[in-house]
Amino acid sequence: MGKNLVGNHIRKLRFNHDELTQQQLADKVGVTRQTIVALEKGNYSPSLELAFRIAHTFNLPLEEIFYYGEDTKQ
Amino acid sequence: MGKNLVGNHIRKLRFNHDELTQQQLADKVGVTRQTIVALEKGNYSPSLELAFRIAHTFNLPLEEIFYYGEDTKQ
DNA sequence: ACATAATGTAAAATAAACTATACATGAAGT
DNA sequence: ACTTCATGTATAGTTTATTTTACATTATGT
């Protein structure tokens, strides 16, 4: 257990960003689709390394994709 | 194995920031001293959650403390 | 009706992060 | 000389992230 305190906007970004599919994003960042599924579902938070690669892929600063605690963004 | 691609400025920050000791920082962010030691040594990269808590403690954006690949900062 | 592609879900196995414990070293103070 | 404190190092154990495999569902196209 131990609830996951980190949220993200991955799902939204996949659609805004070239309509990426889960599998395509997974390939781009070098993980399996299951990992993307789990992240979108909020099952756990990624490693910092993976978070960086995802941010890289979307060309966004990490903190615009991932946030600690409640989402405070627009 | 699997080399760690994420670096950080934790050690420097401990000194710039109130001369925090490893143990004090560990307490503030809720991990053991061993974790801080490992991070400073670059043995592995933290979870995203821990990275956020550390950034919080130093009152800095996460990406000013942690960087992917080579350090490109000043 | 059939095939294909995207997604959801689930569970067992491996890898990586993190803890707990323990001991060693060097510096600083008394 | 002794104590205390910060740090270094090591290793076994637990927890969490990630992989692998597998099957189900819904939508789209032919």
C-alpha cells in the first residue's frame, strides 16, 4: 500500500501531442505499455529517470507533467 | 547494474542551505541517511516522489537539483 | 462475420529503490 | 586520551517500479 502522491498529465498529453498511443509512448521512452497504463491510472509514480524521459518526449519541463500532491494546474 | 543517468546537486545544496547534515536532510524528507548517502554518491536515482520532497525542502524547482545525463548547469 | 488496433485488467517474476543494522574513519572539543 | 558527530562503506532484507504474458472489450474497416 502507501498511496501514490504523485499525479501526472500523461493521458492528456498523449492526445494533445500527436495523438500518441500508449504503445508508441512506451516505445519512445523505452518502457512497456503496462508501465504507461499504470502511470496513467496512478498506480505508482515513475522513477525520476523515466519521468525525465517522458518530459523529454513531450518537450515539456518535468513539473508541467508531474505534480506532487493535489493537482494545482489549470 | 544499469547505470544511473540522473545526477543531482544535493551535496552542494546541503551546505548552501543551512549547512544541513545528511541525517537532518534525511529526517526532513522522510528517508534514512543511507538513502541520502546513496543519492549523493549517485548509486541510484530517487523515486519521483522523493525527488519532489527534496526539491520542496530546498525550495527549488526539481530540475534545478536533478538533471538527466550530463550536468549542463553552471 | 472477420480482422486489426487501442485500451483495460490481472498476476507472477525481476529489478531497482529504500531500510535497518553495523562498523570504521577523521575532525573537533574537552 | 576520550567522546561526540558527520561521513563512508557494506550487506541482507523489504517495498515499489517495471516486465512479461495473457486474455477481455470496444471501435473501425473490409
